Amino acid sequence: MSTRVFPRPFHGETASTRTAAPTLRKVLLICGILSSLVYVAADVVAGLSWAGYSYAHQTISELSAIGAPSRRIWLALGFPYDALLIAFGIGVWGCAGPKRGLRVTAALLIAIGAIGSLWPPMHVRGSVTTLTDTLHVVWAGIISLLILLSIGFGAGAFGRRFRIYSIATIAVLLVSGTLTSLYGPRIAANQPTPGVGIFERIDLAGYLVWTAVLAIALLRAKPEKRAWSPTKQ
């Protein structure tokens, strides 16, 4: 009489946890798409709440400025964006497996969300410049660098086409970001800034679209070996 031996679950792993792990990863990756949509919604809704605000000639940062009528709305949508981006970063880490560049991208996305949630606000134009205005510029530089690094490290995750797309995105961000930064002195002096909103939104759009594309690529990728499970340490 033979005895049939059934394999034991790995470290307490059950059928439910084996199903829950990829489901959780999928939810976290979808957060990447949602984060980009929430940011766009914040820009549109906050801008519409400020009578006279110009999407073409004013910066996105002015929507959250101290004294701006759109500040409350921006904050209400801005914090969910940061939370969704952090969740997405965790999902990217879970899918990275042996891809070191993708793990670095995941860590940078988490850092962007965490640091971005603490971004010091600027004051509305015409106000006296204070420490928070200076820190706002410093934060902008840090976040911009982290964004470029996240795209750069993630460029090799899905082959030649995605790498070319990522390099093109970096080029767009460098050009539009540089053009936006040239308006800094004019904003501080409360002078007209024709086109600054266009350049900055091109800059942000490039990054937001890249984030969504990365999320979609990871969602469509064929699972290889299980890279991450809540039951595996």
C-alpha cells in the first residue's frame, strides 16, 4: 500500500496567499496609472478654481502657493498623488526580481512620493520672499534629479524600444525643464512669464506619461519566477 505525500506550503504559504500576492502587485501597479491621472486632475481642477489663473503663463507650483485660492484643492488631491506614487514604487520593487535598475527605479519612485509630500510651498507672486520660497526651489531641484534618475535606471527594463522611449523622455524633460527654470527670476520679480506654464506642463507630462507606460508594461509583462510574496522574506 503506497502513501501519497503532498508538498508542504513554503513558509506557511497557502493557495490564498499564492493568489493574493500577484493580485496585490497588480493593484500596486495600477496605482502608477492612477497617480498620473490624479496629478492631471489636480492641475485642471485647482486651475479652474482660481479665477484668472493662466495654464499657459503661470506655473503649476503657483496653484499650491501660500495665499492662492486654489491651495486647498491642490493639497486635497496632491497628497493622494504622493501616496499612489509610493504604492506604485512598492509594486515596481515587487516586480523587479533580479533587475537591479528596476529596483533602483522603484526606490526612487518611493523617494519622489515621500519627499514630494513634504514640498515647502512658495508664496503667490508679489509677496515677500521667505525661507519657504527658497526651500521650494531646492525641493524642485531634488525632485527633478530623482525623476531623471528614475527614468534613466528604468530605461533598460523592457528592451530596446522602451530604452529609446525613456531616453527621448529624458531629453524632453531636460529641454522643457531648462526653459522653465529660466523664468525663475521673472517669477520672483513678479514680472510676466509668457509660456512658462506650457513648458512646465510639457515637462510634467513627459514624466507622468512615462510612469503610466512603465505601469502598463509591468502589468502586461509575463510573470517569470515569483519575485516577491508577502510570505517570503
